[in-house]
Amino acid sequence: MTPGRTAEEDRERSRPSLLSGWLRIWLAVVLGVTAFMVANSLYLTLVRIADWADLAPFALGEEHLPTIYQVMLLGHTGVGFALAALTLVFVVAHLPRVWRRLRRNVALSGALAVTLAVLVVASGLFILTEAASRANAWAWWVHVLGAGALIAAYLMHRAAGTVKFSGSFAVRFAASSAGIALVGFLVHGLSGGTNASPASSVLAEPATEPNPRSGGSPPEPARGVQPGPGTGGPPIPALPSVDSDFFPSPASVASGSLLARGFLTASGWGPDVETVRREVEEQGFARSIIGAGACVTCHPDVSAQWAASAHRFSSFNNPFYVASIDELRSSERTNPWIARHLEVAGKEELKAGVVKSRWCASCHDPALLFTGMMDAEIDRGSVEAQAGLTCLACHTVHSVKDLTGNGNYQLAEMESPYLFSKSPPGSALRQLHDWTLKARPAPHRRALLKPFFREAEFCASCHKVSLDEPVNEYRWLRGQNEFDAWHDSGVAGNAARTFYLPGSVRGCRDCHMPPEPASLGDRAADRDGMVRSHRFLAANTALPFVRGDTAMLRLTEKYLRTGKMRVDLFGVRRGEEDAEGVSLGLGSSAELPAGSTATLEVVVRNLGVGHTFPGGTNDSNEAWLEVVVADSTGTRLAESGTIRGDGRVDSLAHFFRIVAVDSLGERISRRNPQDIRAVVYSNLVGPGSARLAHYRLTVPEELVGTDVLVTVRLLWRKFDRDFTEFAHAANPSGFVDRPFPPELPVTEIAADTVRFAVTGEGARAETVDARTTPGTGAVGLPGSAAPWERFNDYGIALLLEGDTRRASTIFSEVERLAPDRVDGATNLARSALAAGELEAAYDALERAEELDPGNARVAWVWGGALQEDGEYVGAAAAYRRVIEDFPRDRASWRELGRSLYLGGEFEEALEAFDEVLAIDPEDRVAHYHRMLSLRALGREAEATLAQAAYERYAIDESALEITTAFRSRDRGSNNMAQAIRTHELAVRRR
């Protein structure tokens, strides 16, 4: 008996091996393949450690994958499956022979090894099919730890068995595996792991060209952002270079050349040209998905959402856009900028309107613009014309050049870092490509999901618009601007002067890309199975309607109705009295006197829109109030804002929109912003703000003793009837199945109804106690708001229309209703300050300060009062207090600079104005005060350039004369152009 062993152990070891000759050879093969897999895994582990430690040149970097790494990764997959198959054969052949000599330790370790092998294979298959995403990190850890445990279990199995590994074999196995791994790792390093540029920031570095704006012929403007006058000045945006292929669009391509056709449309992955052309002929647009064919495999949910979005239908697949862009393209009206560009580009044969249309194309037609196809006659049946904003149109944006919008971004045409990326769909090589991507998706994610995509500044590149001389032959004019309307608000956490400060900051993605269940198994889903919605839900009900997309239309209407706006028929005033005969804070019922004039007070509050309501193209958008007065039988007695038989809204309605006119005083009604010269009126509701509509009526005495029902609805139609008829007439091929202009859907966003008991002559309307006002509690209905909030909304609306006397009365009531809140006292101080009553403002501010000492929103009003009182040091201190809590508050920086300037602190004032311009480089007031500060410092050269910047962005007051003739012939617009808008309700006698 061998010392240290039992007799039983000696007998076991003297027994011959149960492995037959072929099975021994098979095991040797399995162990040899295992050695490679261990080496391969060691290599992959070393690369991951280098990546984690950012160890150059072994780290993979942001967007690069060395070929050896991908070969080893594919080898890991292929050899891993081969090893699994070899091992399965071995286990099946080995198990029957060992079953008769079963020993507990051997059996347990063997069973554990087999179980772990199954786990490793299953987790590997999961990674291949579902991708090694952040949400699936658990699968990677299961795979790695399971593999390590499998090796340990097999060693235990051999140690417990008859035939054990010799020491020399173990050394050879470990040395060969480590050697292969080390060689692979060194070759990997020599191949240049980190050779890609890091993810770019949201804003590119400023250029260094001097200010291009000067008198005489048009200069050659520099691209991007240029520094201000002198050294270290603020950025002053420049016009795009006339030698750009994309002029007058500021968009560019990193390579400096045109993109290849098919890059943005993912050529080879979508419908063929014949299919697209047939769909356009049959339907007016292509239903087939273009540009997402290569994405849908891993991102089915995101692709399906995008396919129904307005982004998808932004180009010549949008019949409304086609009508407007075609009108622009047909124009031959030129200017020196266009002439200079055509001369430099050698394209004198192009129409001026075709060149101007590139300005639109950077945000609507990138597949046409960046391939040069925008310069030719547009083939609406082409893939590029039907592409819209494809996946790569957004996801290959490398940087946003500045904060001026107009498509001021740069695309980077990038090659896929993965092997076999150009292989055709469905091929074996393409499958290898997909496996590599799923096993290592980080470079793909880094290349196509840059961090700044999450920022609102990215959205601003297209959702902030201005027009300038090359497009309008006039001057710089502000266009639609959702970015600044959001950024300069409490929703963004950047405006202390906001009337309501939300509980949390919300950005573009929070509202327009909320998490949505990934029901189709999208690989981008988080651990909760959600993806960021790519429907980009907003307010466009026209596009899904004309396409017959009822699902998208329902979602859009639901979005509009859910907590966005509130309509409150808040009160009734008799005659012009301020206090007598006033009913405020109405509940579901009240009294209305007959025989005398009464005015209904309707408050419209922006509850959940993060920018102005409405937003977007407000020269063609249509939001308005419909007011209906009916008797108890439902018979209409009076109405305002109803739709007439010709499909047009009552012209005397209360609209929420912008009415602008051209140089001839004609209304801008064809989505032709290039012709805008002056704004007749702009009636929009800012975030957390409220607006007021007054309806004057006289109830006939014959209605005494009866009830009348007053219903107020806030209605929405994406395009007004004038534009819809224009689009249909100008582009009939875009409305293939509609011989007549479509009747676009009208959506009720919010409503309120009050039942009035009509009382006799001389009776006073009963005042309803707002503190016991009944309500349904539904979001968007007046009854869901606290009494103080309803009064506060009314006071805000009065203040904004300049009625400071009534506003002060209402804010005093807010103080009474909510004595523990600063809103009443603060807003009362605002109202007093607007009325020039400084003592009253100070009194109210003292009360607010007692409630919440040091409140930054109260400090904003303190700053205004102290500045008005000539206390510039105190005003500056107040504004600095605001900036502590609201560091990006442009208005506070602006007023701080003004207080410092008035106090003689010119250098500090200049710094404050530079802060404003860093937030908004087009802020004309900051440019003006910067000019004054520079002059006070004797820096005349810089002051002259600052003056030029101010004059560029200044409002052309003389253009307002154009509106006079229009207002004289349009009663409704003339009424809406007043500070206080009162509408007549003519009650019909029964």
C-alpha cells in the first residue's frame, strides 16, 4: 500500500483509464481547442482592462476596432461553438462508461462542469442574439464568471478522477495559452488601438476669422462662430461662406466634400427605386422605410416609431412642404450674396430660388442637400426625395457649430469600424458583421449616440430659425425658435422671473422623446424594457391625417390633450366696473344679469408646454378659442370662433398664432417666411404663463329665469384653411386620393363650461366662493387647480396685457388665499413696479422676504425695484443673488450688466453682457449695452463693431408701418393686435 493512501485509493489508481483510444484523442483535441479559447479569453480580458484603464495604445478608443480584435472576437464565437460541440460528443461518449464506476466527488464535479458549460454557451448565445448592451451587462458577467468557474470545476473533476494532469502538462497548457494571448495583445497594440477622435462636444470651437459684415458688396463670411471684436470678445455669428456647396445653409460635412449617394439613405437596405416611384405615384409618398433598413434588425421599436414621425416625412414626402419649397425654388429674385456664390461656384445657370432652398434643406432634405441633388430638378420619386430625416441624418452629426440654429451642424461621413460592413443583407459575412457588433456594440454606440445628442442645443440646430439677407433680401429676422423659448424659462431652470417654477428641469427629450415600452425587443431598451421614443410627438396632426395613419393621429391628439393647457372661464364683469358686479373664481354654475353688458373673462394657462404655445410654424398654425352660448335646450344663442362653411375659422375669433405680412402688406399665408417684413400681432402663451380673452355680451331680458350654458374650447388645427388650400392647389400630386383640399382634423386641447342662471334687471351676479369651487379634478380643468392658483393665473394674464390696476387687486386676493406662499406678494410687487408704484412694490417685497428670506425669484423683483429707484449697487447684489440659483438666466445677467453700467462699473458690466451673449449670441439688447460699455471705456473700435452687431439684430421699427393697411381691412387681426383683446358676443333673441 502506498504511504498516505488507502487501499481503496490504490485500487482505484491501478484501474485502467475508461477513455478508449479514440476518446483519448478526442479529449486531446478538446483540450487543445480549450487552450486556444483560454488564450483568446485572456486576450479579450487584457483588452478590456486596457480599455478601462485607458492604456494607450492598447485601449480600443471611442470608435475604433482593430482587425485583430474583431478576428479574435469572431474566433471566440466560432471556436467557442466548435468547442461546445466537441465537448458534447465527448460527454455523450464518456458518460455511459463512467456511470458503472460512479464516485460521488467525480460525479458532482463532472455534473457541475457540464452545467456550467451549458450556462456559458447559453449566455454566449444570448449575447449574440440580444447584444452585449448596458442593459444586458448581466449576461456578459454570467458568461465570464461562468467560464472561469467551468475551468475550476473541470480541474476539480480531473483531480478527483483516476487520471490526473501532470505538472508538466499544466505548465505547458498555461504557458501556451498565456503566450498566445500576449502575442495577440502586442499585435493589437501595434495596430493602433486608439486612433479615433474622441466624441465631440455639443458646440464646436470658435473659428478665428474677423467680422465679415461690412458695407458695400457682400463679403465672404466665415463658417461657424467667430470671436467678437478685440481679444476674448463674445461670439458674433457669421453668415455661411459663399464658397460652400451648401450656401446659404450653414450646414457642412467634415470631409469638406459632398456625401456619396446612399450614405444617408442606407443604400442596399431599403426599397428599390422602382418600388419607391410606384408608391409615390399611387399614394403621393413612399410608405416603405428608407434609411433604417440596416437599423431595424437591432432597433425594431425605434425604427417603427420613427417611421410614423414628422421627421420621417420632412422632405418631398410631405405634400405641404413641397408646395412651399417649390414656390421658393421657382423664384428668380436674387441678391448680391447669391450672385457672388453662383460666380464662385461656377453655377450661374441656377435659379436664385434653387440656391435659397438649400437653407431649408439642411433640416428638411439632407439626403438631397449633401449629395448635391438639391441643385437639380427634384425627382420626387427618387429615394433621396422620399427619405426625410433618416437615422444617419441625425446620428452622424459630429458637432453643432453655435447656438444660432438654421441647421448649423456638421456631419461626419464615417466608415463602420466593423468587418464586412459592406456585405449585402442576409449574407454569411453580414451575419459575422452582426455578431461582432452585438458582441462589442460600444464603438457603434459611441459613433452614433454622442453625449451631446441628449442636450437641447442639439435640437436647437434645427428648431431655432432666423432669416438673413441671402434668403430674404432684407435683413436678419427671427423665425421660429423653440430653443430660446424653452431655455429662457422655468422649465429649463434658467429664468427666475418665471411665474411658476416646475419641480424639476425638463428638456426636449423629456417631453418629445419619453421612455416607451420596447414591445418589439429593441436592443437599445434599458433594464426596464424602455426606449426613448422616436415618434417625436408634438402637434402635427396634419401629416398622419393625410397619410391615413390613424394610430399616429390618435397618439398626437392624446399628447396634445394630456396636461398641456388649461382653459378657465374665470369670471364675469358687469360694464367697466373694477369691483362692483364682479364674479370671480367661478364654479360650475353662477348667475348672469340680463339687460346689461357683461364681460366673460377667459384665462388660458400653459401647464405643460415647455416653450410657447403654440410652437413651430405659427404663421400657418391655427389655435383658437371657440365660445358657444346656448340655452337649456342646446340652441345656440351666440358664438365666436366657430368654423364657417368654407372651412375657415371665424376671422373675429381669439387666435393663438402670429400674423405677419410681406412688403406689400399681404398676409404671409403660404409658409413663405422669406417674404416676411413685419409682424401684425403675436399672441402666444409662454411656459408657466397665462393669457386672457374678454368676451362682451348682453343677455336679452326674455331669458330671465332660464339657464344659459357657456362653453369655451381651446381648439387646434395644424394648418389653417388658407395654407391647406394653397398646398393642395400647388401640389395636387401630393394629395393623390384627394380631389379637394383635405378637411384637417380639429383637436380640442382643453375646455371649460359654466352654467349661468339669468337674473332680472338690476340684480347683481352672485359671487361664487372660489375656495369651495367644485371640480372634476381632471388635469387641465379649472376645478383641478387650487383657488389661489386660478386667481394667480388671472392676475398674471392681466399683468401681461398691461392692466396693472386689476392685476394688483387680484394678486392681493392671492395673498389672502395662500398666505404661506410668496406668489401673491411677489406678483403684487411686479404689478406695482410695472405701474411705477415703488413704495407699494417695496412693501410687497418685504412681505415676500419675510415668508422666504433670500428667495432668488423674489430677488429678481428686488433687482428691478432697486434699479428703478437708482440703487444700482443694491440692484446688482440682488441680480447676483438670482444668478447663484439660476446661473444661465440671461435676463438676470442682462440686468446685472445694466445695473453695473448705470453704476459706472463698465468692465464688470461688459463681463455680464458677454455672459448673455454666450447664452444667446443674437441678443440685441446685450449687444446694445455692450456697445455702451465699450464706449464708456473708450474702446471705440470695438464699440463700433458692437454697434454693427446690435444693428444687425435690431427690430426695424419702420417696417411696422406696413401693418397699418392690413389692420385697417382685417378687423380680427386689428383686434388681436391690441394689448387688451375684447370680442363681441351678439346674443340672438329666441
